[in-house]
Amino acid sequence: MKPLRIAIVGCGKVADDHAEAVRFSERARLIACCDRSSLMAEQLAVRFAIPNHYDDMAAMLAESRPDVVHITTPPQAHVELAVQSMRAGCHVLVEKPLALDEEQTRHLISVAEETGRLLTVGHSYWLDSVAIDLRELVTAGRLGDIVHVESWYGYSLAGTYGKAIMSSPDNWVHDLPGKLFHNNIDHLLNKVLEFLPSPDVTVEARAFRRSPRGYGDRRDHMPDELRLYLEDPSGITAYATFTSAVKPVVQWVKVYGTRGTATADITHRFVEISPDVSVPTALGRLIPVGVKMAGAARQLGRNVLQFGRSEFHHFTGLRRLIDEFHQSVLDGTEPPIPLHELLRMSRVQDDIWRQISDSLAKGAPARAAVQRTEP
């Protein structure tokens, strides 16, 4: 079977990750890229030996005729570009967030169904190796019935992306309905929602700001800390935390069950299982430590093997997502992330933005660090 013809629209930093994934795929090859800045498109084309580059989307679709379009632009353009691509006969992978709200998400899904094109979103960590391991533990019943889930997403405002956001009040992130949270909350929520089975999940949200002010513009009013409580009608609950203050910057998800608890450390690629050990007295406190150490040794060996095969990199999950989506296009099967999950994600996000609307519009209340003094 001939490899899929892939085009990338939006030639910023994230486009490099998509181009790298496609370059190593046996199922696809890059044939075009497009950006409103012809220089950005040309630079991506040179870096990845892409034969055609454009500054006009319609011209790219008409002349290069890709099978799949990867949209890696700022989110404000996602819907227009995805609809244009699907109506031109292309399957579409859109970087997160898929759209700005539930109404836009519904529109995208309706166009996908109307045109018979496949649609998915770049939930890269959803297919990271440790996320898959955790999912398999739950599916196999190792944890028993799920009672509670916690999701933690650390973000550095001093990192590459954070610096770009805070360097200018005109950065596109400041125009999103959920601002900083909107651009990252998919990574926080998708690890929770898959364990909450109902479409009618309720959420309570609180937002505030810990970063110092002093810019003199809307950057001073952007909340950077978010706390969520979610509840499923079945009784399963969840906490989700977005923080730009806590160090080190890590990302993890923890699932509590009636037979055991497991933590997937996304940052360090490690799954830790805490089983329910019923051995009495001091021995019962020793056995769990041994179980954890044995699990750590196995995980270390696995990570070393992955490192040796050049599979232990930051965007392993993104590469797997792209590969599975391309395979679903070739096979004519459902995409790796069901459409109803895309809709549920957008519905929960809209609810969060409504609840913290004052913080987003007027500026979140500042939370200063507590100053402790010796008595």
C-alpha cells in the first residue's frame, strides 16, 4: 500500500514534532507544508526535506492533494482549517485544543460525519507508554473497582512555551477563552475523563494567580493555578490540578481502586503499583516496599531498552497517536480517540470557563506564599 501523503499547516515549534513523527513512519510521507508566513513554511520544508511549501491553504490542498492534514496552528484557526481540509477530501489531525468551545466541536464532528473523513486531536500523553500500562492495569482488574482519580499537570512559565506566552500581551494564548489553561487543559483532563464513564460528569472549578504582577497589561490578570473536582454519577470522583508554581515540574495520574492504587509518572516514565497487602504487623509494611522496588527495577530495565531503541523521547505518545491515526485512515477504521470523547472534553471545558469567568475576565485573585517566622 502506498504511504499516505501528509501536509502540515502551521509551521511553528509544534510542527517540528509532527514532522519528526511522520519522517520516521513507514505509513506516511510529508509532501507539503503551509503557513501564512512563507518564510516559516520554507524553513520547515528545508529542515525536513518537504518538497512543497505554501503560504496559501487553498493552493496547497488543490496542488499537493494530501490524504491527511495535520493542523498545528494556534487554536483560533483550527475549525476553519479543519473544515476546509475535510471538504477537500482530507482526513484531519488537529493539535489540542480541538476547538474553542462545544459548539465548534459539534460543528467539526458534523462535518467529519458528512464528508466521511476521520478526525482526531493531538492528545499525545493519552498514548504514552506509561498511560497505556496504567490503562491495562485497570482493564485487567488489577486495581479492582475505581473509586477516585487524581491528575496533576505542572507547567513552567519560565520554559520555552511559557516564556513565549509571557513575552508579549499579544501572544495568541491570551485570546483563548480559557487563556493559559485552555492551551494545556486537555493534558490534565483526558487522563481523568477516561476513568469517569458517564457523559454527564459534573465539575467544580477554582482559579487564582500566584505569579507576581508588574507587566502593566493583561498578562498581570492571567490566572495560572487551577483546581478541579469532578464527579461521575456512578460515584467515581477525581481531583485535577494545574500548577505553574510547584517545582519540580512534573505530570502524573493516580488511580485509586478497591484492590490497589497505581500511579503513572508521565514525566519520568514510571508506573508504581501499591497493592492491598493483608499480611499482619511489621511484615505487612515491608512487603509493599519490596513490591515497589521490584516494579521499579523492571521499569528501569524497560526504559533502558526503549532508550537504546531511540524510543525514550518526550513525544513518544504523539508519535504513537499519529501512527495509529494514519493506520486507521489506511484501514478505514475508527480513529484512536472516539469522537464522543472529543465532545465530552469540550463540554467539561466550557463548564470550567463559565465557573472561572470572573478570574479570566477581571484577573484572578493573587495568592501569596505564606511567610513563616520563628516564634
